[in-house]
Amino acid sequence: MATERPKQNPEHEGDLALDERPKVERPRRYLVVLHNDDYTTMEFVVHVLMKFFHLGETEATRIMLHVHHRGYGVVGAYPRDVAETKAAQVMGYAKEHGHPLKCTAEPEGFGEQ
């Protein structure tokens, strides 16, 4: 039984054809922002933060106080569709319970100059 050696082409030896991968950028993140108002109770805001963002009571209270004192506060950063969905869920839930709580999804870096 004769073994046949593969034919080698010395001019292409060691060459490897590669397709270049296109650079893929990370999708832009969106911030879920709660806005302060004079009617929504602090307890309700804490409840919303725990229910929709799965925060503990201490962290939810800290964010609620930040929103209360500063006028707005960032709750989290998510891909656009998730952020918009969370904002819509929060506002719908607040409306069902008679609160005018405003929650928005803003592109990351929205307030930076």
C-alpha cells in the first residue's frame, strides 16, 4: 500500500485566508429616570422601585430620596427596548394607582455637555 504525500504548493505554504470581521459597536444604553412630583407619595416610589427594578428597601429608599431632593434620579441603565418598556410599565402602574409619577428612558449621557 503506497502512501501518497499531499501535493504542496510552495508559494502558498502557510497562507491562511481570513475574512475580516466587521467591528461591532456595543448598543447605546438608555437610562431609566424617575422625575419628582408633588403628588406621588414617597412610599409609592419605594414600592415601584422594589417591584419593577428588584431593589432592596434600603437602595430603593436611597434612590427615592435622591429623586425627591434633586428632582430626578437614574434608576438603571438598560438596552433601549428594555428601558422604554420599564418606563412605560412604571407610568402605567402609577396611573392605575392614581399617581402622576413620571418615568422616562433617556440615552446615556443625556445631561452631559
